[in-house]
Amino acid sequence: MEKFVINGGNPLRGEVTISGAKNAALAIIPAAILSQDVCRIENVPTSISDVSFMIKTLKHIGAGVKLIDRTTIEIDSRFVNSYVIAHDMTKYLRASYYFIGALLGRFHRARVAMPGGCYLGPRPIDQHIKGFEALGAKVTVEDNAIVETTADELVGSPIYLDVVSVGATVNIMLASVKAQGLTIIENAAKEPHIVDLANFLNSMGADIRGAGTDVIKIRGTDHLHGCTYSIIPDQIEAGTFMVAAAATKGNVLIKNVIPKHLESISSKLVECGAVVEEYDEAVRVSMDTRPGKCNIKTMPHPGFPTDMQPQMAVLLALADGTSIVSESIWSNRFRYTEQLMRMGASITVDGQIAVIHGVDGLRGAPVRADDLRAGAAMIIAGLAASGRTEIEDILYIDRGYENVVEKFGNLGGDIRRVYCVEPFSNADAG
Ligand code: EPZ
């Protein structure tokens, strides 16, 4: 078992380079099997565990995967020979369900165990199923554990999503890109990784228009070919460093970003009193006063991302005044507030609203990462707090942040990964 030990109080200063976007990579990696060819994908965050799981899954179904260098992989999909993915491959991450759309697109058949992933509240897949069925597939969910879907042929169709869903938009794009005729996804998700997936598929020869708006039109093509493609920078990793710079009253140049993707985060930081300077492919965040309060409501893109809500709450916990955070995407994304309160934060949660009364300072404490972004929030809190913080369950953080110790360490953060002995349990009793 590993944990992070942080001695807080150092303002972060210097430069950090952001990795490729996790959530784009998780959609693009399975999308590669839609060609019977070789795709070279650059700017892949290869060292996060979610990406390793996707690569393992690819290999399991017969794809060849070569690591060309630390951020480039080559996926050879010529010999993919299975449409079955079992629970041991899907239990760790949500995005494993993108193999349903990709396998359905390639073989007109998929049998994939239900996905695991961070617990943020119920995570239904009804809109994915609605999309597959609209394309002509028959879908059965066996014992709430396995999704089996088959189609004699896939035929394009209009599909209106009842909720704006990133996952359903991705899965329908994957399943329809080789269908006959035109698919129109209405009320589609507009996140940067949806646009990135569309750009990747288009560079394989697909005909997808409108990605980044709420109507995506996909004209099916028979054949997709290999390509070379570079994944966009990670919006949420960038946002995490931006908030960490502000919360530690530091000054950090965050490189390899698309500032347009960060606008909702930048504007909230500015509202709290941070200075945000935008360059072509970088942003600088600095802060030298106590943060001011501000209210946040999470929304689908281009609104404030739910995946930045816990990190931003740390800054608000240190603000002068009371802030209100409304979570409108997930029903259970405030579990981390209990951990923050162990560090001295003053927060009351009522359903999907958290009221944060800013305090003068946080103090180090033993805490845990309840999920990926909750874990990122604990790192920021530990870096901003006085004294020593120990974070357990860091496997969640390793799912989505590359070289996190090195990156924060290079900015002057005192953070170490340490190995610790598993606590004694009855399973160990002789
Ligand atoms: C993606 O999850 C991200 N994951 C999440 O990031 C992110 O929090 C979320 O989008 C929202 O931005 C990946 O991209 C791999 P949704 P996803 O389908 O696709 C409801 C992180 O920390 N819904 O957009 O699973 C659902 O319950 C992760 O990086 C249905 O009702 O999210 C939720 O309330 C965690 N029926 C809302 O839609 C469906 O069929 C949005 O979910 C599908 C979703």
C-alpha cells in the first residue's frame, strides 16, 4: 500500500508541463480498433493507470500495442479477434464501456462486462443503450453485469439524448461511424475530448461534423484507415495546477494547455482574486492575497467542470467569506468534504449543495482520496495547509495524474510517495 506524505506551506513556483488528456485518451484508444490498420497516437498519458488498463484490454482482444516513447503508442488493430471483455478488465474503470461502442462498430457485436470507476453517485447507461438501439442493435443486460449487443446491420438514425452525457455521446459516435447513412446526435456533450475524438476519427477517414456543438452529424463510412494523431492537453490536470498555484499563494506557468478550454476555471480563479495570464499554449496563475469567496455551479462544457469542483472547494475553504458550490452533474460528489473538515475546513453539505465558510488556514491531517478528483483536492489542501498531511488510497490519484509527485515537487511542493504496511486484518490472522 502506498500513500502521499505532504509537508505543506510552500508556495508553488516555477513551470509545469501538462500531459495529454486522460478522458480523450480513454475514448481514442478503443476508437483505434475501428480501423483494421495501425494508428500512431501521440501525447498519450501512458503512465496513468486508466490508460494502462485500456491498453491491457486492447491486447486482450488481439490488438498489438507498442510503446514508441514515453508519450507515443502505436495500436495495430489488424488482428483484433474478440468481441468479449470480462469483468476483470472492466471493473477498474468507467471508460471500459467505450469498447461496447467500438466493438459494435467493428464486429456488429459486443459482450462487455459492466464498467467500474469512481463512485460519484448512480452512473446509469440508459442513454448509451438508447443510442445503440436507435442504430438497430439489440441490447440485453444480463444480471445487471454484462452488456450484450448485436446488430445484423447498423443504420444511422437521429438520436436525442435525454441528458447531456459524455459517455453516451462517445459510445454513439463509436458505434455509428461505420453505420450506413446519417446519424444525428442531438443534445450531445460538447467537452473538448468529444471534439478530440471526432478529430481522431476524421483523421481515420470518418465524416463527423458539429463536434463541440450540441448537434453532431456522423455520416457512416465503410472503411477507416490508420493515422497519426496527437491528443489534446488535459484540461482538468491543467485546472488542478491552476488552483494549486492559487491555493498555495504561488506563481506557476502551466505549459502545454489550450487556454480556451480553461476559460471557466480561469474566470472563477480571477473572481477569487488570482491573476491569470493567458499565452498561446500556456497560462500563468499567481496569487498573493487571501482568496475571495465565489459561488460555483457545475455544468456540462462550457460550464464549470464537475471534475474541478473538489479542487476549487479547497481554495474556497481558505477564502475570506462564504461560498456556495452546487453540483449539478453527480449526486454524490461531496464525500471529500469530510476529509477537508479533518483539516479544519468549515463546510455544510445539503444534498447537492455545499456551503463553505472560509477559514484562515488548513492544518495537515491523515486523510484519504475518495476518488480521483477528491484525491487531487487532498493534494492541494495538503500543499496549502500547515504541517503534515498523509493521503491514503492514492491509487485513485494514480488513475488520472501523471508523475504527480515529480510535477508538484519541481514546483517546490514537499510531497513524497511512501510505502506503508497494510493494516492487520482478520484475513491475516493465522
Ligand atoms: C465523463 O463521465 C468523465 N469520464 C467524468 O470524469 C466526468 O465527471 C463526466 O463525464 C462529466 O463531465 C470520462 O470521460 C471517462 P456522463 P461519464 O455520461 O461519461 C447521467 C474524472 O474524474 N447519465 O457525462 O460517465 C449521469 O448519471 C471522471 O475524470 C445518465 O443519466 O459522465 C450523470 O448525472 C469522473 N444516463 C450525467 O448524465 C446515461 O446513460 C453526466 O454523465 C449516461 C449518463
